[in-house]
Amino acid sequence: MAQVKSGDTVGIHYTGTLQNGTVFDSSDGRDPLQFTVGSGQVITGLDAAMPGMALGEKKTVQVPCDEAYGPINPQMRKAVPREGIPDDVPLDLGTLLNVETPEGQAMQVMVVDVDEATVTIDANHPLAGQDLTFDIEVMSISGD
């Protein structure tokens, strides 16, 4: 039976959960996720779990934050003066905003704190600092 190796394109069904059991993403009701193993298209811990798996095989993979979206980087949080933000921009906690870096790169940030003078935004990935669990099933394997 064919086994997944680096360079193969695989299709997997998956459910990703946080340590408390909360589902953060799933392919349920969608086509399988397709990616090339070893190409960096998915997080490191999930990519590394694929070689050696067979078609139809199921597995639970524990992915530490360092092999997922990394640890929380305090430098990715920034307090900005409230007067620099247009009045029509919602500033509720948890609101996702699209901003542009000084270099012109678009990025998504989350509002994490608001006071009278400043709005604190966080550019860390929402899953940064989280250890993740994936239940995966190999649905297709195509080699080179």
C-alpha cells in the first residue's frame, strides 16, 4: 500500500482543536485539504506528521505552538493613539482590522484593549501561543 512521502500531494480531512477541546477549524462539509508534503504549505507539525501515513489512515497529531503558529510575540502588540483612528472604525474588543505597515504590507490585527487615549492592537496570529491537536484522515495521495 502506498505511503505518503515528502513531495507527494495529499488530501486530508481534519479537525483542529485547542487544548480545552474547542474546535477552531475543520474540513467537515468541505473538500479535503490538499497540499504538497514538505513544501511548507501547512504548519510544520502537521506537515511532519504526514510521511509514512497510508491512504485511509487516521491519526491524532499533537502540535506544540512552536510547530504551529509560534509563541506570542509581545513586539507584535502595539498601543496606538486613539485620535489617529477614524471615528467610523469599530473598536470593540476582538474586532479584526486590516492595516498597512509602514512598508506597505497589508496585515490583519485584533483590537485587544481600548482606553481613552489608546487602542492596543495585536498582530500575532490568533492561534499563536496555542498547542493544537489535529484528527486527520488521508483521503488521497498522488506522487511525483
